[in-house]
Amino acid sequence: MLGFKYYLFSPHFVADAHLDKFNQVYETWKISFTEVVESAGGKLDPDDFFRNDLIGAITYNNEVVGLSTMTMFDLRLNSSLDHHYIKALSPETPQKLLRDRQPRLISIEYLNVLPNWRKNHSPILWTEVLIGLGLKLMDQSPADIIMGTPRTDVKVLQVCKNLEAIEVQEPILKMNYPCAVVIFPKQTQRKFKNSTTAQYVEGLWHSRIETGAQPFTYEVPNRKAS
């Protein structure tokens, strides 16, 4: 799409052809979020990049436009319940998701659009596009919902609401920032209100570049064990 590309990386295995691009995305993440976290008195843990299942990144030629990280959690698994992402929630939230038969969730974290590509510099709402690509992935995966924790001191929460996010509990504090807790339920025919967002989500998803093992990217048909 006119020089734009969407990469889905596994941080655990990257094909040789994409090593340089992956390292560029990682360094962009590290520089951006070191500044964000340290400006609030925290310290970024590089392990938090590697522990994700997927890294989604939009690029334009040799530039990184934006990125987000994604991890699958299953609330029926004690190991998921003990993870710091889930333990940061109110205890009632995972309990309600289980009651609603929504045990599998994909977290969307560390979402960032680089300054030169934000709304005041670009007519394209890249934050919407990044979230929209995550929703496309979730809709075609075994996950029941996407969960995000957008900061409430910036406009990303409103962007989430424009994409039909639902707030499910009181805000929490993450890395010393106030954050809402939202979910996006699965949809069989997802529509986007903004036609440009829809165009870029569909186009980038159709031409996406996948590298590495993505165990939950698509729904796996039922099959007999061998």
C-alpha cells in the first residue's frame, strides 16, 4: 500500500530475511518507551518485549510508523492468572470474563505511533489502524476478546471507544500512569466508522508479512489426535 507494510513478528523466532527490520522495531520500542516510563519515574524492562507472543508493526519504506505488542492469555490457566498483566486487574474482572464464557483474551500493549505520524502530522489515524489490525487478528483467532489498558491522560481511550471498546472496571495504575481497562468483543463482520481507517486496515491486513511462529493467529480446525 504505497510503501506501507504491516509486519507480524514472533519475538521468539525471526526469519533471516527480516532480522534487520525486527531489530529496528525493537530499538524503536526501547527508545520510545524508555522515555515514556522513565519520565514517570519507572524503569523499562526489556524482557517485556520478548515475553509477548506477537509484535505488530507498520512501516513506511525505512521508517517505523507505529507498533503494538500482543499476548494470548487463557483465564482458565493458573499461569495466566499469576501473570502481572492479569494480576493488575481487579479480581472481579477475570471472574466476570470467565462467567461470560470469554476465557481467552489477547492483550494489546505498548501501542505507540511515532511522533511524525500522529494526527497533527498525518491525515491517517494510525492509532485506529494499529488497533484495527489487532482486531482483525483477534476476529480470526481462537481468542474471545482483545483487552487493552489505554492511558486516560491522553486521547487513546477515546480512540478505543470510537472502535467500540467497552470499559469493564475502574482505572488502574500502570507504570505510574492512570489507565482504563477496556475490551473489544469478537465480531464476525467488523466495520470501521472511518472509511480511511477501514481502507488501511483491510489493505495492510491483506498484504501483511508474517515471520516466525504465530500459534494463535488463526482458528485451528478441530482434528483427531494422532
